[in-house]
Amino acid sequence: MISPRRARALRPLLERLSTALDRRARIAADPVEFPRAFADPADAEVAGLLAASLAYGRADLFRPVVRRVMEVVGPSPARFARSFAAAPDASRFAAIAYRFNQPADLSALVAAAGEVLRRHGGLGERFRALYLEAGGGPGALRPALARFAAELRGAPQVGPLLRGRGRRGLRHLLPDPAGPEASKRWNLYLRWMVRGPDGVDLGLWRGVPASALVVPLDTHVHRVARALGLTARRDASWRTAEEITASLRLVDPDDPVRHDFALCHLGMSGRCPARRDPACCAACPLGGACPAGRRERAARPEPG
């Protein structure tokens, strides 16, 4: 975790990074494009859950799969999910599979979302209730999320839909946030729903403060965070995500994951490659805060 002095030095650099980002272009390469396509909050939260659950692996591979799922659920994902929960028809997703997940897993996911809508009126309403039951504040986020995931996995439609398949695939789509993993896709979904609206995140779920969010830890954010000294941890665990978030909370106490989109796309775009590139390091807006960037700047000849 960084010091308050380090946080003050990073604040303008992160602001510059986020301000300079071409958000429209990066949204087109990000799964947030799917929930953003819907004006109705109920549709956006269901589309967001489907998109976030499938957002693993390379974006150019999972995005076409999400798009096919969206074609099936049609113009109103919420209405489709409710109807599907009332009368599940596994054949609707028969042609869609992706890596660890088969059509039955997708059917179970949509039916589970529809069951929450039928019981509680909305996904956001249910999560907010669980968050408040857990006491509110940053410490309530993880237990509320674990209960939310468990309720989805335990929907009554799930068993019949996964008969003969087992629940391993659904557990991959809806992992347990109480485990050691960073739960990147869950935290990504929460970022979309809770933060904003700001041109990227939708800000649909009221009653859950942005200050309670945890950074969605993927390989890009982890690499940049280590370079900036936000964490020294090498494991992609929930503990590492919390440590990075704690550092970012010193930068912005009310909105610690504010710069997550920019940090992630700094890596996704190739501007911060996994293997150090002198040209990228020299041009990076965070170069003054990164050891590799400082070395490249020091090595450049003085003008004139």
C-alpha cells in the first residue's frame, strides 16, 4: 500500500491518464458496451450480468459470444429472463458455447437472473438489500456479493437445467467471492452498476456507495498497479485486489476504482505492454511514476 505522499503525487498523473483516454474507442473494445446499449435500467443490469459473467479470456474471443447471447435475449433482456425463469427452454441457447461453458450453463444463468427479478423486482434491489443486511460500508461488499452469487446459483430452475451437466460450469460463470480469488468479473459488474454515470459506468444501483467497491483485478491492472507501487503482491487474489484498492482509496477516498477503466485499457491497448518497450515507456502518461518510465526518460538525450 502506498503512502499519502505517494498518493498525492499519483493523483494528477491518474487524472491525466483518464482524461486523455479515448473512451468511445475503448468502450467498443470493452464488455461494458453491452449493458450500455440498453436504456432501461432493468435491461442494462441483466445484460451487464451476462456480459460480465462471460468476460474471461481474450476480449476478441468472448465478445462475439456475448453478442450472440444478446441476440437471443433480444431487445429486453429483463423481460426475456423473467419469462425464461417461468418456463425455461434450454434449446434457446443450444448453439452457444464458450471455453469452459456449455449451453446448459447459459440457460441456468439466465433463468437464475430471471428468478431474482421475479422474487425481488431487480438485481440491484436484491444486492442492495444484501449489502445493507451485511452492515453497509466496504466490509459489507464481499459477504453481500457472496450471498448474491449463492442465491443465483441456488435458483430452483438451475438443478433441472443442469441435470446431467453438473454445476461446475455455472460456478465458473458465477464464482464464489468468499474464496481466495480476486473475483474480477463480479467486481467489474459492480463497478458498472454502482459507479457513475460517467460515460463508461452506468451508475444504476443506488444505496451502494462507490467508496465500497473493489478494483476488478485482471492481468493488465495487476501489472500496472505493481509498476506504480500500489501493491507488491504477485498473486491475483482478493487480498491483492483489496490492497490495490486501499492504495487507490488514498488517491480518491470516495471513488477508489475511478481510474480502473483507464488503467485496464492502458494495458489492453498495448500502450503498457507486458514486455517493456522503450518507446511505450517514454510516451506513457504515467511514466514519471513508474520505474521503467523514469529509466527511459533519464536515458533520452536532452533536446538541442
